[in-house]
Amino acid sequence: MKKQLLFVTSRLPWPTTSGRKVSLWHYCRGLSERGFEVSLYVFPEWDQPRTAEGKPDFIRVVRFAAPVGKGEKLRNLLLRSLFGKNRWPLQCALYYSRKNAAAIAAFAKELAAEVVIFDMIRTAPYMDAITPRTVRKILDLDDLLSLRYSRQLAAGVGDVSVAGRYAGGMSTLADRLLCRGVVGKWVLRFEQKRLQRAEVYYAKKADGVILVSPEETAAFNRVLGEEKTVAVPMGVDVEAFSAALRMHKAHRTFGFVGNLHVAANVASLDRIVQHILPRLEGNFTFEVVGPCPPEVRERYRDVPGVRLLGEVESLVPVVGRWQCMLSPIAFGSGIKTKILEAMAMGLPVVTNAVGAEGILPSPALLVAEEDAAIASEVSYLLFDKARCGVLGDEAHAHVAAHFSWQEIFKEFAKLGL
């Protein structure tokens, strides 16, 4: 008989249109294969339907969180974030309600759940709803948001979304006043300090913690003073991306993948277009794949050689044509899904230390920090198609050896799962 596991998630894991959804989908599949019957309590993103349509067979039951009322959000912000004893991060305050806490506790009891996993720091306060000591509580942080925000502050970028996509987004006026520029940096600094404290506080309460990056895992265990955190890296469906290996490469064509509604991706693209592309000689085509807001599209619409393709149905037919991928990450933490997927498609990747974080060294992962050095690596790859092919084969083999989901599922055993 399978053991019962409840996963409290910050989004519906399907369709797998983002890195986090990909991880959640495969984590649930892997846990099912390891002998658990997996059920979900979902805080859906604002544009996700509240329906289990499309539910994969390896998930037993899906229930949806009740919307958190404005009054309770305000009370949480005042009494828990601004003046509370533990000073919750803003995102925890915006996700929490007593009604959902009671529903999670009742659902876990109904299932006779032996394990409850909480997805990201924003759902961590719901850990207190699970009172029986016999139930294992796992905190899946994904990556350390406090580290990501610290790097964002160092980069001087103040855009921030503390509610994720659950709250439905704020009005345009509120977004401009609270989440951008000087005020955005203040909010980001406020949130970073609370996140740093909350990550440690809830990790100590949990029976186990998941991060994707081995480097972050080791550092966080040192902070905790115990080996409680386990690295369960991002995986890649290597077989699905292998079709790109047989594709013809477009001459002197390369690109970048990223959701341009995200500040880190916009900052990365700004750096590429303004400081790296002008250093390249000769004609080239630089393609950008991912959702793109009108202001970004307008900014780069007429730049020679740059094509903004927007969101595409599948990465393989587009990215598979490139000779290489250019992805210096402005700021962030954890493992970058887009870099692993590009490597799985047989592309060498030019990135920086932040982009390479959590990925074992490979000749196909070309790491540089300065604009001139990054441009030099790209120029060499665009000039030497044969070298691209050799490095591309190495990239695919590297991901297949170290980042296939079946290998990654074995890491759950370190958490007793």
C-alpha cells in the first residue's frame, strides 16, 4: 500500500510552462514512483483555472486554496510583517489565512498523510497547521530568495514582486509606486531581511529542507548547524530535448531565453543588447524567446540583428536552430532551467558565474564575467561551427549524465522519502 503525501504548492504544476512548474510536476512524479500517493493543496497563480483538468495519473487528489481576503491580508501585513513577533516576509503575509490553515490540517488528517511538503517560503507558515509529530514536514525552498534579493539589490535593480503570481498582480499605479525604482528597492531590502530570518526559522522547524543548488545547500547547512538540507537539483527531460540534436543550425544565429516580465531577465537582456552585442563583428541574428511586455519590445524593436520572438509553443524548433545560447544572468540564485535545457538540446552556453551556479563544470559551459570576455566567447562560437558541434555533443552528454530526472529522484532518499 502506498504512503500518503500532501504537497502544498504555490501554483498548479501543469501545464509545465515555467521552470518551477517543471520541477513540481517531476517531483510529484518521482515521489509517486518512490511509493507515495501524492495529493495537492494548490494556491493557483492568478491566471490558472481552479480545475484539476489535465491532472496526471500520478496525482491522486487536487484541492484549491480559498482566496485570502483583503482584510486578512491587511491584518497579516500589520500584525505579522510590520509589527509581529517573527516579522513574516511580505509574501508569507499575503499567502496566509486561518481558513486555509484549517483546510490544510483537515486535508492532511483526511488523507492520513505521513508526509507534508510545503512549496517555497511563502507557504511555510502553514507548517504550524500540521500538529501530529508523526507527520514529517518538508520545506521545499527551491532556492534562497534572500540570496536572490541580496544579489538584486547589489545589481541596483528595484523591481520586485513579493506576491508572486498568486495575488493576481497589483494595479498599474500600485505596481509603479510600490514595486519599482527607489521605493521598490526599499521594499526589496525590507523583504530580504525578513526572508533571511524566515528561511532559517522555518528550516529549523521542518524535518527536512530541499534546495536545488548544491552550493546553496552546503552554505545553508552551515548556517543551520546541521545536515538538514538536501540538494534536489533541477532535472531535464533529456529525451524530449534530444530532437534538437538532429536539427540544422542557422548560420550565425544564437539567442536568449527568459520571461521578460521578470526583472532579472530584463536586466540580463539589457546588458546583452547594450554592452555585449555591439562588440560582435559581422552580421548575426540574436533571437529572444519568452513572454515580452510592450515596453521591452518597443525598446529593442529596431535594433539590428535582434529578433524578439515572444512566447513559443515549444523551445526545440526554435532554440534547436541556434549555434549557441548567450545567458549571462544579472542576478539570481539556484539552478537555471533554461541553461540545462539548452545544453540538453546540444548547445554550448556562454554565461557567468551566477548562471553556472549548481551545474557541474563542463567544457560546453563557457563562463566569463566581463562584457569583452563574454563577447569573445560568442564570437569564437559563431565563427567556428565545428567547435559548436563538438561542445554541443558534450553539453548533451553532461546533462544526460548528471541531470536526468531518474537520477535526481534518488536524492529524495536522503530526506527519508
